[in-house]
Amino acid sequence: MDIELSAEDRVFQQEVRAFLKENAATPGSDPQQWRAKWFAAAAAKGGWDVPKWPRRFGGPGWTPSQQYVWDKETAAYALPVDSPFGVAMLAPILMAYGTQEQQERFLPDIRSRKVNWCQGYSEPGAGSDLAALKTRAVLSADGTHYVVNGTKIWTSAAHLADWIFCLTRTSDTGKRQQGITFLLFPMKQPGIEVKPIITLGGRHAVNMVHITDVKVPVENRIGKEGEGWTYAKGLLQHERTGIAGISRSLVALASLKEKARGVRYGDGNLFDDTAFRAKVAAVEIDLMALEFTELRSLAAAAAGGGPGQESSILKLKGTEIQQRIQKLNVEAAGIYSAVWRPVSDPILDGPKFAHDAMEGFLTGRAATIYGGASEVQRDVIWKNVLKTRV
Ligand SMILES: Cc1cc2nc3c(=O)[nH]c(=O)nc-3n(C[C@H](O)[C@H](O)[C@H](O)COP(=O)(O)OP(=O)(O)OC[C@H]3O[C@@H](n4cnc5c(N)ncnc54)[C@H](O)[C@@H]3O)c2cc1C
């Protein structure tokens, strides 16, 4: 599909393509050096290292359609891994609700990727029902700091993180949402214990985080005490839009077709099989429809404001599509994907991609859970999008 871009956006698309051709070369023998080189080149272009940031914070100040072009063009390249927690999630909250002092203190290290962040929202008793969270922050008598106690769960990359942005409870009176406070504090300090959780795909990506008597200066509170829920919700909309991964799915779908063409099937290859092709076509049609939804949401964003309730539609459908593609990868690999082995262990006669197919499928199960489970997105869509139209 080729979405109609304006003349200016086409010029911009050419500029992005030229930049990627020159700077997005393969990692080579030194991934660290490759990473540093990529971000330096992107920064030198005028804030392309923080593509979604506005100009006043050092970003390129792109329009939503320019951001769309960037996402689409970069998806085809294996760029250095970039954690979303700092640049894409916390930064917009700091820009909107942080003090100037907090912005000056945290944004430069987020931008340089010197400080890794993690997100402390979910708790053993608070996932979909996030307002049930119990991690307690008690303000000291002299009003200089909070003392935080509690347990967070499913905290992605907590074992690699330097800092956490954390939802805490500061009050039990009134509506549950009104007693929540948004705090920032370092992970590498006494009182923080990180325990790994190994997921279905065999990865260590998430953790349990125990927080015991951790002192957090009041300067590390975002916005007002008890108003953290508002900031947290804004952040979730940024998170959901990112998880939808439409550009990544377009690349994954093209790759699936390529893989299927390489799998022997009867006298031809798997992609000649009409039943398999029909499944691929069904995903492609849904992906195309979702891309139009994304463009509609971008047009609305261009008219002002951040990602709105459409982020729930994008998250819901985007993650379902990811999972359907992952399932088709497994189907294409056939029995060879049933045994999951490291790449160094050759699979006799089987396609090379069978190594990753099952791991991708199993790990991908989580996408319809994190950032708000699918059932909850359906609820949000009903309450905020559909109900308003009936
Ligand atoms: C891989 C992974 C990474 C994660 N990373 C992070 C992270 O970095 N930071 C963080 O804070 N959290 C993280 N999470 C947590 C994630 O946000 C929660 O798992 C999610 O919000 C669901 O909460 P829960 O697991 O407690 O499930 P529950 O809320 O207990 O839900 C269980 C089931 O009940 C359904 N359900 C719940 N309420 C309703 C309802 N009202 N109507 C209909 N159905 C409902 C759910 O859809 C789900 O199917 C991560 C989770 C995963 C799996």
C-alpha cells in the first residue's frame, strides 16, 4: 500500500531514506561503537536522535505525518535497540508536567541514553485495576522526602535500569485515583531488590521489584501529590501507541512472505498454497485498515493534542496482528519450530527462521497483556469512543 503523502512529506521521505542509507549500516564487530555512531549522526541532523520530541526540547519538531514517515522508513532497518521508557514514555510527561529544574536535570541523560529507566506501575494486586496499587509513600514530618515501601511486578528491564518512575499511594481517602503520586528514584540503592521472572519464551525481560524504606526527596515528585493518576494515564497513551508497532508488522509481514516462498511445499513453495496465502492476505487487509486508522489518528493529533483514545484501538488491533504474523511464522516453519534451539544448533533440513519462530510466538503472547490487556482496551474503546456515538 502506498499512502498518499504531501509533496513536502515526499521530499522529507527522500531525506530520511538518504540518511538511513548512509548511517544505518549493519552493526559490524563493535555494536557499542555502531550505537554511538548512529545516535551521534542522528543528533547532528537536528534532533533525529529524539524523533518525537518537540523543538523546544531539542527534538526535530516533526509533524505527525513526518513521524509516520520516519517510523515506516526506519522499520526496515536493524537500528540500535532503544528502550522506550525514557525517550518515548517518561520524557513527554516531564515536558508536560515536570518543573524546569526537573526537565533540565533528567532530559539530557534520557536523550543521551546514559540513564536507563523502568516503569513501576503494576503490582501483584494491581494490573488492569491499576488504581488498586498499594506501594506506600509517606511524607516525612519535615516535608523533605517520602519513604516508599511496596512491591512492583512485571517491571521490564528493572535489572538493567538506573532509575524508576513509580506510582505510589499517598492517600486512602476520596477516590482511589486521587491518592496516587508519581515519583522518580534511583534503582541502585539499598532497599531495592530486583528478582528476575523468566517468561514463556525463556527470556529474562521482566522482574519483581521489592522496595523497602527507600527515601525519595520531594524534588523527585512529578507534579502535585495525589495527582499522579493524570500523568500516568497520559503516559499510557504514549506507551500504547508505541506498542501497536504497525511499521514493524509491515516489515514482519513482508519477511513472512519471503520465508514462505523459501519453504518447499508439494511441487512448489508454501506461498503458492492458496490456504496459506489466504491467511496472509487476511492479516494484510487488517494491517492496511489499521494503517489508515493510524493516519486518521495522526491527522487528529496534527490538529492539536497528544495521542487520544485511538491509542487503544491501535494497541488492540496492532498487537493482535503481531500475534497472527508470529503464528504464521510458526506455521511456515512447521514441525521444525516445535523444538526451540539456539541458532548455533543446526536444524536438519528445516528452514533457518525456525530457530526464532517459536521464541517470537511465545514471547509475543505478552503483547496483548502489557500496556493494558486487550479486554481492558475494548472497555476503553466502548466507554470513550463508541458510547459517545450511540
Ligand atoms: C512481558 C510484560 C512486561 C510488562 N512490563 C511492565 C512494566 O515494565 N511495568 C509495569 O508497570 N507493568 C508491566 N507489565 C504489567 C502489565 O501492564 C500487566 O500485566 C497488565 O496490566 C495486566 O495486569 P495483570 O497481569 O495484573 O492481569 P489482571 O489485571 O489480573 O488480568 C487478568 C485477566 O483478566 C482480564 N480482566 C481484568 N480486568 C478486566 C475487566 N475489567 N474486564 C474484562 N477483563 C478484565 C484481563 O484482560 C486478563 O485477561 C508487563 C507485563 C508483561 C506480561
